[in-house]
Amino acid sequence: MPTAPRDPEYGNGPAGEPLTPPVLLASLLADRELGLRHLAGPAAAGVHGVHASEMPDPSPYLLGGELLLTAGAGPAEDPDGYVARLAGAGAAALGFGVAPVHEEVPAALAEACARHGLPLLEVPPRTPFSAVARAVGRLTAEARTRELRRTTEAQQALAAAAARPDPVPAVLARLAASLGGSVALWPGGRTAGPELPAPAREALSALLARVGREGGPATATDRAGGHHLAAYALAGRTALGTATPARAPGDHTVASVAAVLLTLLTAERPAGAEAAALTRLLLDGDPAAALTAGPWYAVHARGTGDPQALAVALGTVLLDPHEGGVRLLTDREPGAQPGWRLGVSAPAAPDALTAADAQAGRALQRAEAARTPLARHADAGFAGLVGRAEARAHAEALLGPLSPALRETLRAWLAHHGSWDRTAAALGIHRNTVRQRVARCAVLLERDPDDPDVRMELWFALRQE
């Protein structure tokens, strides 16, 4: 079952929160106190940060999405090459401060920005670069608050739709309205939202078939017909597809919640073989004879949700609700479930279920003590304290906001015990680039890499890749 899968196109922020939306260039231009003026290049862009530099080539210090501010010393010698390097590094825009070096923006620089498609802004003498940086920070915080509010309201609306008498079409309609696009459930052809153009419809069908097949990916994305497309695998080889003209950072979170609800609403309760196994168990009292070879997982759970819904999510009918919790038995590897805290045994054969049940009970105690949604039985030794699948899932959730270059830099920096010079030498980059990247990691992860506990956790996560 999909439980907030990582968005392969946009990623998730720390703790599953959506990434911060960019600040639109139009918002900065509309700020009269700044007095910025658009001179050349596109008038639309998204800004993720501000960086000031007078270097002839500041591109090694950019991560992409920055509004680069300069007083003119950097591009003075080679305006075209300077702009080309910024555009290649993914800079969002160039802000040129007139005075004290130049009384006006050089025409050659404006021509280069127009040629390379880089927005060029004039920063008046009365506006300090720090004021631009503060404005971007303020607008970023406001945009993040709006996006979190939108995401929360959409999740609440989806939950309310799932409680209606006709929950599946209600959830689809609510999801389409929340995303401002179209959605489809595959197979079956149930849809909601505006009709898609043929290229987008055909591409979405291909995505749905891809994630819906056995062994297919949990999520997939594409772009076609002027739409952003995404598909999410549900239970029983079904899939949810979304198509939106625009893509907001919180859309993946909203769609993931809908995928979880639709999995619960559409999944067929296993009967067949498992029901027969339960009957044989009750009549014969022999688990080894009643169940298939497995492997099987014993699960102990406590929470506020519906035990039957939990059983559906874990793909089983073998559950034992009791005062204070639920015990389950499933042949699918369990994952964390909203509203529940789970303890999961090691994979076990049918004749080892008594030991597996005890393991699940101890794992639940660890989960409750650590306040984590799921804990698995741990083998002896430090490396066995976390199961391999669980460790990888934790690593992906923790490191998800980081690009491959940032992960490589962080790994080298930790391996060299935080030495800027040794890390730079190992990677063949400037020590200031190492500082910039590690600082960027700290911002994206919302963690202090100078904290020994944080370093240990990051090193463990990086070792799982």
C-alpha cells in the first residue's frame, strides 16, 4: 500500500512535508520598497534563495534557483560568458546593483541575459542587497505557510469525502478539485475533473499501466499535452493517476493521502486461501499445516484506527483484536500505517509463529518507547538493531531532499571528520564549495551537522545507499 511515497519528480521535505514553493519574480518586482526593475530576459522565474558575489565565475557556488546579486565587478570582463555560466548553473535571475561601480546596467550584459534567457533585474542604489535577501526570506515563509495550509485543508476534505456513502467517486472528485486537474482510477475508467487532451490522456494511461503491473514501480511521472502527470500504485494491481496543468509542491502529499484512502476503499478483503487456512487452523490446530510456506510476519499494533481497515492495508484477514491492541498475521512485509504504531517480527515459517508473536510484542514496546510508527525485530549486534528494509526507508526519507551532488559531498565530509580541506581535495572542488554544500544540506535537512548525534544518523543513512 502506498504510504506517502517519495515524489520522483519533486521530492519530499523533512518529515514528509512538501518542499517550499519558490518566490515568484513578479512578487519581488511588485515590492515597491525594493524598487527592482526588470530589464531583460524572461519576466517569470521562481527564486529559491539569494546569493551575492563579485567573482568572475560564481557558478561553482550555486545550487540552482538563486537570485544572484552583483555590483558589476564579476561580469565586467566577459558579460556573455558570465551570463552563460550562470544560466548553466541554474541561476533563477541576475540582480545588478547600480552604483558604486556602474551608474547604469551595461547594455552588453542586458543583451547577454536576453540571449541566454536569464532574467535581469536592476537594483537601485537605495536598496541594499540584504534587503532583497530579507524580502525573499519573508516571501518564502509566506509561500510555505500557504502551501501547508492548502495541503492540510485538502487532506481534511479527502477524509470527509471518504466517509460519504459513495466514497470512491467522492474522493476522486475532491482530489481533482484540490489539485485543479483531472484524476483517474485504473482499471475501470473512473475519472473526475476536466477531460484531458489526447496526448496527456494516452501518456497517463501508459503510466497507470506501468505502476499497476506486478513488479512495477510504486510511483511514476511524466509530462505530456501541457500537463504534469503522476501515477500511484494501489492494492491489487490498481493505480491512481493525476494530471495537472501546473504542479505545486504539496500536490504529491495530497495525492498520496488520496492513494492511501482509495487503497482502503477499493482493496478486496482477502478470502480464498487465507480463509481456508484459518478454517484448517481452527479445526486442526496445526499452523504449519494450515498456512502456506510464507514467510509470515507477526504484527502487534496499537492505535486509534479501525482494525479491519488495518488488516486490509496489510493484506490479511488473520487478525485478533483485543483490549489494548491488535495482533495480525500477514505474508506481506508490513509498512507503517497512519494512526497506528506497529511492532513487526522477523520473517518466519509457519512452525515458528509462536516465537514471531513474541518478537512482534517486543518490537511494539520499542516502537512505543521510541515514539516511532514502526519497529521491527532486531537481530543481535548494532547493525541488526534496524532491519535492512527499514534502514533503507529511513535513509530515503531522511536524505530525500538532497541531490546526488549534495549526498556525495556530505558523505565525503563526514568520512573526513568534517575537514573542509581534506574533503575538497578528495572531491576535487574548492573548500568554499564544500562549505556551501554542507550548509545547504543543513538547511534542507533542518539538522545541525556539527551535532555528533546528527552526524552519526547521517552517516548511518548514507551507508544504506
